[in-house]
Amino acid sequence: MLSYLTGGLAAVAVASVGYAGVLRADRVALQQDVANLQLQLSACGGRLQTVLDDKGSDHAVDQIPDAELVDVPDHWLRP
């Protein structure tokens, strides 16, 4: 009877250790996913800032009066 109890406890202990290993591997994979998503989110923020900067510079160019667009400095025409 004692050998069955000991064998059962050993099986439960081995199963627990195996399950803990699976959970640890899942946790590591999820941490890598979180790091990857944080990098993607930061890249999206950078792209958004680039678009906003571009729209700002476009607006600045659109505000130039047409009379100023006719006079081109000579140094712009040279290579």
C-alpha cells in the first residue's frame, strides 16, 4: 500500500514539475510577444510623428503667397 502512495506522489511531483516547465516556457514566449508589440507600437508613434511633421511643413509651404513664389534666388538655380 505504501509503495502505491509513494509512486502516486512521485507521479504527481513529476507532473507538477513538467507543468511548471510548460508554464515557464509560455511566460517567456509571452514576454517576447510583449516586447515585440512594444517595439511595433513605438514604430507606429514614430511614423505618426513623421506624418504630422510632413503635414506641418506642407501647411507652411501652402501659406507662402504666390508673389513670393515667382522670385527664385539665383543660388537655387545653380547645381
